[in-house]
Amino acid sequence: MSVDVLLGLQWGDEGKGKVVDVLTPAYDVVARFQGGPNAGHTILFENKKFVLHTIPSGIFNPNCINLIGNGVIIDPYILEKEISTLGKSGVEVTKTLFVSRKAHLILPTHRLIDAASESSKGANKIGSTLKGIGPTYTDKTARIGLRVGDLSDHNFNEKYNTLKNKHLQTVSQLGFDYSNHLIDGYSFDAYEKLWFNALSTLLKLQFVDSEYFINDLLSEGKKVLAEGAQGSLLDIDFGSYPFVTSSNTTIAGVCSGLGIAPNKIGKVYGIFKAYCTRVGSGPFPTELDDSDGETMRKIGNEFGSTTGRPRRCGWLDLPALKYAIMLNGVTDLIMMKADVLDGFKTIKAATAYEYHGNQLGYLPFDAVAGMLKPIYSESSGWTCNITKLAENDGLPENLERYIQFIENEVKTPVTIVSTGPDRKQIVYR
């Protein structure tokens, strides 16, 4: 069997959680392969809203195996809160959730370093979620990090304190006074105690050598869906560096984050919004600072599910979308939040950029905020409510034309259109 992959094609927040939840009944396994609690996958059904930060979005299907792969980084405290929230809603995770022993741990001091580093940048902040993501991946590549498997080592506390002291030296060198700094509303000492208490919850989960685990499942004929976090334009190598995350959010991260060979990749589902959003700093050529952008933010409820920060909003960027499709080998496109544009009489999409007096159809290496002026194509809006459409209903004529225009530009079919936040608000094409 092969591994199908679901990836975000923009700057994250595309709606991956909903789509994984919708697709899960067709799969035996859902696996996260990168990122950490900086992710926020929102799922809405039966008038209940869930936001998953670390746990795969297949957790609501009791027959689905959920794997946190080696490429994921884990904050035990945040994971414990997530498990507790699910438990209160009757979702039991201990029987179906598996964790890679090679997944790295986010320490409380990683979050201190994150805050200290971001503070030291002043006006050049990258917009970190302050979850300790970058410092944890830094320790991973520096070969000094702690992994889930280390929890079984009788010397774990000694290893922890050694790394903690190293981190505190770094914080001091950055001139950061953390005595009054709060982590999720707690002082450092209080948060550290909560972190250690949360280890007991983590230890109740099933630890596996995930590379063997997932390949054995494939050998048994199990159908696997790999769930990406963040978005392709935030990839550490191919995103708008340095305003990126610290992991490979593209297709390459699937192989390294789960331990599967490239020839095991099957379908690649690429998710994109009918418009664009971005959280934090960095270039965003089609960003709107007008009433249209505010309308998108308001109707689309464009506020970060992890940070609560308002998202920057703008028209669809087709050169950026084509770039992400190329990097990932996307086979099927899934359009999200088409309903947000229901009230717009005119819909725009950037087909190229004006850059230093030239017209470009691609993202240049040295693109920075404000340097790329979008060149737009316009189409008529559908100006009707699509949220009531059934899954096999046809789409309004102008929405269908908009989708066909996108397909013609990016040479990839749009097979699913989301018409609202609920798992049932889906139309298949």
C-alpha cells in the first residue's frame, strides 16, 4: 500500500484538520510527520469545536490508528491539555494514539529561548508562536535534544538539567529577564512543574519505533494518510525565509518525518483557500489593507487557532500556488472557504507579479515585503449562499468558472470544495 499525503499549499491555516476528519473514514491510519503545537487544526461537527495541536485529526474515528511521527516535536503539558479536552467530550485517545520514540521534546526552557530570541529582534520579529518550536528543532540538529524515548532512561532528570542549564545560559546571553515572563499564564517555575506532572500522561501512551511501525502497517495493507501542519510557503527550505517555520512542511518532510521511502507516496492532496491568509511577518504580495480584507477576516473568522492573532487576508496568489503544487507533486486540489467569498461581486486572483519593472510568473529568491506588485485577473462573483449545498450538488455557475480558471492556471484538478466550517459542508466535483 502507499501513503497518501495531505498538505497545506499556502501560509498555513488552510483547513487541513477538517479535510483530514472528512477523509479519515477511508483510511486506517492518520500520521503527523512534522511541526508541533504551533499547529492548530480546527474541526467542527455536531455543534462542537475542537482544535488539535499535536494529535492527528483522525482521532475522532475510533477505528483509526493515529501516529505522532518522529518529525513532530511534543510539549507534554500542551499535549496533556489536549488529551484532557478530548476526554471531556468522550474522545478516548490512549487506545488509538501512538507516539514515536524518536519525536523530540519541547522543554520549558525552549519556550524561554523562543521568547528571548523574538524579543531581541525588535522590529525584525518573525512572528513566532512562542511555543519553543525553533529552539527545539535547533537542539535536534545540534544533536543535543531530548526525545520521547529518553523518558525511559534512568538518567533522564540529569539529561534534562544539563540541557536546561545550557538553555538558561543562552537566555542570559540574550539579555532576557524571565523573572516576570509568563508561559501560558504561569511563571517559569510553575510551568516547569506542570510540564513534569504532564509526563505521567505522556507515559500512558503507546511508544513505538515509528519507522518500523508504519512500514509494518503498510505491509499489512493498511491505508495511511499523512497529515501536514503549517503550509508549504512556510517550509524551512522553500518558504519565504526567514519568515518560515523550522521544519519541512512540504512532501519531503513526509519521508524524513515518518521513515517511509519516496516510492511509497501515493496521492498528494493540496489544500488551499479560495483567497490567502498569513499570520505573522513576511512577504504577502496580495495582502489587502482595505474593506475587502477586513470582510474576509470577519466572515472567515480569520484569527489564529493557536495564537488568536488576526490573520492578514488577501486575494488568491496563483504563482505562489503553482510553486507549492510543483514542490509537492500535488495530484488533487481541495479548495477551502469558498463560502467566505459569497458576498463579493468581483473576485480577483494574482496571475503574475511586477518586480523591478519586469513581469514575473514565479517567486524570486529575494522577494521581500512590498517588492512584488500583484497583477490581477478578475471574474464575477457568485453572490449567493453556498453553505447549504449538499455534497453532490453542483456549484453556482460563476464559482464553477472561478475554479476552472484556477485549474487552467495551475494544471491540477480541484476535486473537493468546502462550503462551510462543518464536516458536512463539502461538495465533490
